Amino acid sequence: MSTPVTLDISNGWYIDAAPGSGPAKAAAQELAEHLALIAPQSKGQSGIGMSLAYRDQATDGFIWNVADGHVQLTGNSQRGLLYAIFSFLTQLGFGWPGHQLEDRCSPSGQRFSLPEACAETPSFLGRCLIIGHHVFLAEHEAWVRWGARNCLNTIFVHTAEEGLALGAAPVHQWHAVSDAVRAQCSRYGMTLEVGGHGLSRLLPRALFNDMPDAFRMKDGKRSPDHNLDPLNAEGMAIVRDNARTWFQQNPGADVYHLWPDDIPGGGWSQSPECDGLSASDQALIATNVLAEELDQIHPDAQVAHIAYHDTEPAPRSARPRSNVSLLWAPRMRSYAQGAFERSSTVNARYPRELAANVQLFQDARAKPLRVFEYYLDAILFKSVLPPLVSQMAVDAIGYKDAATHTLQALMVGGRPWCAPQLNAYAFAQLAWDNTQSPRAIIQRFATMIVGDAAAGHLADHYNALSDAFALALTFEPHEAKPAAAAGAADFLDTPPTDMGDPWHATPDDIALRLSWKSDIEQQLNHAADALTLTGQSANPTKHIVGLQAEFALARLWFDFHFARLSLYDAWHMRDRDDGDKARHALARAYAICDAVDEWTQTHIDEEKYQQNTKLLHWLFWRLRLDWIREQLAPEGAERDRVRAERVADMTARFAMGRTLWSKNTDTNNSETT
């Protein structure tokens, strides 16, 4: 550790900026903007001099030093210079825990004790925020700026070309702001990625009657339901043409994503020609066709092959082209532990499958690994974000060892956050330096948003909440069976199961988790007490109301967690008491869902985000409750009545969902910062 030196800015400062556009220019502007909050800029070259320079390298590392009242900041590249600026500003006491300008933390004095020198290089060459919903893309300027200030160097806009757009940004919204996002990324020197589950759209379903062989075979018959037949030349020619158009409509990206359908499995062709080809093989064959076309249009860009659900296993026979990157997306892993913790029965297979994929891509000299993680996914976690700093720290070590080029975090959900999110800050910190301790990250974040006096209490709050979620998020491998509905009737008869839903748990699994209730409630009470103490000593206090709102929703999440466990426990024993216990548990679960809807009305301002959040909870919570209610109803007229109510309710909700983010009804396509 270098010797501390004193820097006094009370007499002003000046900047000797390095020439350059983009990141070098942004570096000088960011430094001037922040220093002006401490002391006025001096006239001429008096006061503390800030000399900015950069080398002609392709890395983001930097060095800065302080000597004789002068600061020298040098980046390995223009972007490295930008990160040198933010590192130096952090040492002065600035911080950016949240994306809004008012979230910025500023030092109160003008005299600072700093290390004599600081040299850093990032743990991951790529550090990516995935903007995956309308609510976040609407604030793209703020989020891109936040990412740059926290040393992220990649923005991935995850889009939905059609459908409900619950887990991605509507494509029309992206097109409305794409020029602005590209300009922002250029300013900060950020890599841009764009796309999502768009492969099927490249083969229009309307062509099925004219060319059925282009579509997948299912149980001996051709079907237009999912994906396509990657070995059908006529169909793939259309895919190629439409891919060319899509690439041209989305210029300026460095990485493109046109993934298969978002289903757990069973969506690829069983035709005789595809016999022996795994889902991963078929997906990669199709991706290679896209890559061939991309090479003709944007030879420096790449297209991603996503290893997700049934394409997680490495392809057996297909090999990637040189401009195809591996995108590892382990959505059904357990977040009760880190992805590389051997104690996790769920996660044990993931390091092996990841290693096999990485080896395949390395042998083919294809593009390096990108990891698509879900730390900020409020769909996966049903509107809340469990504090996952310890899990992220384990992951960051493991993913680094697995030769990951870019570590990504999907930010998605139906609502704006009520307060700065710990997971977002922690992800950025660990993507830059994967050796940081979770405790230090939590303490630093807490200090920024509530001040020194309350930081310890808020850290206790997060740690207790983390321990509670670690128990609640536990599940066994046989439960990782997400259900995908092929049609409306499937939603009624086979409601979707997802993370946290123990529908596939055994009665013994359920009994064990119910036995943890007292331990979890003890942690939640500790978290509540710590948050109360935080509010009593916080300075600033601006985030207290938001923190309280987020915790109130988390408490409701846990209430529903145990109500659902009790319901499933009673469901397994319904023959013993004619379903009376199940009906009582069902009423309790419905009451909590109603309370969540009330929370939504109270804490979410815009109606469209209220409706989006309610739709998500209906899809993943109420649908299963409704199915149980139907099954518990007496056969005959009463059950028919419940069924009719469910059909009408589903029809109305899907109609609302289809219009929620449609181009005609969405009037907020531009930035709102």
C-alpha cells in the first residue's frame, strides 16, 4: 500500500486534458463536473493541477499518482483514463450507488488524505449491464451514465420483437431511443449489444402452410409452434435474408443476439435429417447461419450462441464459426449458493457443462465466453432482489477462472426500484475487482446511501435479509422443472412453475422448509430492527422511505413463500380432510397476493408499471392458486363456474398484457432522466 499524501483543493484546480474524443473527452468533463462540487476551477494554471493522459492500448487499466500538489492520471486507453478518473473521484469521497443524479454521494471537505499512487486492472475485460425492460430503457441516459461511473464498459439492450415484453424491452421502444443509446455508448467508449429471443421471427409462422418442412418436426408432424428445422435449406435461406435485414436495422452493435424460443426445452426438430442432433447442435447450426450473414455486413461484430435451458450442454457435433461467442445463461441454477460452490446439489453440474462449452469454443477459435447472469432479475425473484453479494463474490472468482471475457447482469422487472439496489452496485464492484470481500462492498454501499453513523445498521439489515433468502431460495435438482405453456389452455391446466415455486417438491422437501420458518422469521425480525435503527441515525435520510418500501415487499414475498408451502403441504394431504386445510391455506395465500397488489398500488406511480407487476404475480403466483381453487371446487356446476371465471380472467389479463407495451398505447418511448 502506498504512503498517504494530503491533497488540498481549497485554492482551486485546473485540468490539463489529453486530446481525444469519446472517453478521453468524457473523462475531462466528468472530472471537471465533480471537482466543481468541491471547489471552483481556478483561472489559468493555479491551484491543483490534474494532468490526463492515455496510452494506445486496448485494456481498461490505469494508474494515477499524487505528488507535489499535482495529480497525474493515465489510462492504458481512453476508456482506461475514464476509469482512472472515477477511481480518483472515489478516493475523494464521491460515489454512485444509484442511477439518479440525486443518488450521487459527494465529499464535504476540500482537504483529502489519498494514497500516493493507485494502479488497477479489471478482473473481467467485459463488464456488462443488461437493460431488460421498458422501465429501465426509459431511463437509459441515467443507467448508461451509472454504468460508466461504476466502471462497466458494456450495455446490452435486451429486446422483445413481439409478445408481452414482460422480460425484455419492446423493440419499438429500442428503435425510438437507439440513436441516443449509441451516442451515449460512444461517449463512454462502451461496447453495445442488442437483441434477444428473435430466431423464430426470422422464419415467419405464416409461411407454415407453404413450406412446412422449414419448421420443426414434433412427434412425426411438422409444427410451427417453436424454432425451426436448421437443416432445411429453403427455410434457412429465408432466415438468412431476414437476419440480414435485422442486422441492418440495428447498426452499430458489437454483439448481436438472436436466440431460440424462450422455453425450457422440447422446441427443436425431430425430423429424420436432425436425428442425432441435440438441441445445442441445432441451435448452433442456426446461429452459424446468422454468423455467416453478419460477417458480410459487420465483419468486426459477433453473434451469440446462448447456452440456456436445453442448450446448456455443449454441442456434440456442431462447431461455432469464428465470429460466434458463447453466452452462458444458467437461469435455473440455485442462488442460495454461489454457482461454483460444491455443496449445492443443484449447481454441481454447471461448472462441468460450462467447462465443456468453453473448451469447444476455444478449440474452434471462436469468440470467448460471455456470462449472462440474473442477479438483477426481478422476474426470476418475483419483484424483489435478494441480497446476493456473497453468491456474486463466489461466482466472480469461478467465472474468472473459467476464462470469462464478459460478465453480465440482467436488469429486468415490472417496476422501478424504490431505492438504490445493493446487487447492482455489488455486481459492478466485483466485475471490476473480483477479490473484494462482500462485507466491504456492503459496508461501502451502506455508507453511501445512509451515512457513516447508520451504515453498520444497514449492513446488518442486508446480511440478515441475505441469510433469510439463502434458506428460502433452497431447492433440489428434481424441482428445477420450469413449465412452458404452448397455448392458453396450458396456462389454465398447467400453470407455469419458476424459481421459488415448490410445486415439484416432495412432501418431505416441503416439511423441511416449513421447519425453517422460525429461523427465517428470526432473521427477518433482525433485518427489521436493523432497518429501524438505520432510519434513526441515517444522514442522509432520502433513501429511508424507499428502503422501507423494498423491505415491506420482501416481507410479503416471505409471507407468500410460507403460505404457498403450507398450501402445497395441505394439497398433498387433501384426501385426509376433504380439502378443508387446503382451502384455509388457499385463502391465506390469496390474501397475501391481495396485499402485494396493494403494495403495488401504493409504491408504483405509473399505472403501466402497476399493471405489469400485477400481471407477473398473476402469472407466477395466482394462476397456480386459481388452478387449486378449481380442483377443490365440487365437481359439476360449481367447478364449471370457477373454470369460466378463470377463462374470463385469463382472457382479460392477456388482452391487457398485449396492449401494455404495444406501439400504439406506449407513449413513453423516450428517455426520462
